[in-house]
Amino acid sequence: MFSVTVKEIMEEFQLEELTGCKDYENIEISSADVNRPGLQLAGYMEYFGTDRMQIIGKGETAYLMQLREEDRYRRLDNFFKCGFPCMVVARGLGIFPEMIEVGRKYNIPVLRTDDVTSRFMSGVIRYLSLQLAPRTSTHGVLVEVYGEGILILGESGVGKSEIALELVKRGHRLVADDNVEIRKVSDKTLVGTAPDIIRHFIEIRGIGILDVKNLYGVGSVKMTENINLVMKFEHWNDKKVYDRLGLEEEFTEVLGITVPCLTIPVSPGRNLAVIVEVAAMNNRQKKMGYNAAKVLSERVLGNINKSTEYKDTGFKD
């Protein structure tokens, strides 16, 4: 189970801390869901997720404002004693003294943002979904080619880093080399990134470590990218039959999500960077509904059918 601290949330969204709580570095959030506590402030505590961030907007503030001070304190006290990671007040709204008091009483940080409630909520959910997503790591290279995230796999020494470097020279972008961290951010989406310590670096045997961002500029690298295609490179095996038409699509499973996969044989003289570029464009075409292999197959079958119909008429040359 992954988690994010309240301190990280504060730094990411530039939140103002109002209760003087010093323990926010140790308060962890493990749920990507957030809650607007309308029912809870009214006293209904059933099915209340205490592991969620609580966000108060204009509606909740207006409700609390029309209460008497003693009623407002009682409702806030009943709410805060349930325990939750933190409270965020949106729109830069004023903070009730009773909220500060119960926040200090139960050691729950009360934070504030100037952002509107809905926009802040969507941003927090998106951030938490990424940070708390199931993840794995793999030995490979991740590049962005024509808007497609290509995960290049293969045994050590097959030339993965050299392919990535050539792609960067051709105007594409490096995301990760050697170690790719993959996160499942939704039921259909995988996002890859590089570990912080090796981000933007690439290893080329015989040369050593290169800083791609400094060599080729900030436009040559990218922090994260969706994984749209997996390409497995292997040394050419004369005894193996490789697919030459592409009619049978191959898939691989990563974190429970199926991703299109290609197996590419490597031999001297093959321009592998061009092959990756063509594979990226062809994958985009397939997603848009066009499959060149199927079109060619239909043409061939059409010609065969025409030839058969001609013979069935009984005419001779």
C-alpha cells in the first residue's frame, strides 16, 4: 500500500497551514478519493470514509455560518473527532475560530487554498491517483515517438539504449533508460517514468553515462508518458519464424492491462530507430481503425475471388 504525506500535498498545491500543526510530515493519505462533508456536518456519520481528505467549499461554509457559535463548535467537534488526514478550505474562504480550535484539539491540519473547489478537487484526485497507483518496475527503455509511449524491452546488450539515443537525435523524447517505473493510473492506462536518481541519464557501452537533457536540450526528455506499445528486441534466431504480415496481433499484460506487443529480431544492418518510428505510426493508425495488413489481405482475397468467378464462366483465352 502506497501513501502520500500531508506535507507533500501542501508543497504540491501550495496550501496554507492554519492550525500550527507540526505533525503533517507524518500524517499519511492512502486513498485517492476525497470528500465534501456536507452530510457529516449535518450529523450523519454513516459510511464516512475517515481515510479521505476533507474539502470544504462555499456551500459548507455558508451552512456553518448560519449556525450559532455553540452549535457550530459541537458539529465541528463531532466531525473532527472521527479522525481524518486533513481539512482543506477552498476559494480562500475565511476560517471559523471553532474550526481552528477543534483542529488543534484533535491534531488535524486545517489547510487553505485560493483555488475554486471543483478545480482543486479534480487536481488532488488526479495527483493522488498517480501517486497511489499500483506500480512495478522493469528493465527497459521508455521513449515518446510521435506521441506514442514505446516501452523497449530486451536482454542486456541488445541495443536498447542505442536505439533510444538515435531516436532522441531524430527529435523524439527520452522518458527512462535502464529502469522504468510503471504505474496503473486507471483500468486502461499505464504511465511510465524514471526513478529520480537516474532521470534524464542514459548509459552507452564504451562511452559511459550521458545527460540527455544537457546534451540535446530540455525538449529531448519527458517526465512521464503513457505506455501505448511494447517492443521486445531479441537477437536474430534463424530457427525462429517471425511474423512478416502482422495479421495476428500480439499482446502482453502489465499490471493486469493488455498492451499491444511486437517482437523485433535484431541483426547487423537493421535501422532499429526507423523500425520504432514506423511501429509507433502504425500503432496510431490501428487505434484510428486502419490496419494495413488486413487491407492487403482483403485485396488479395478479392483478387482470388475475382479470378475464381472468371474461371466459373467457362470462357477461355
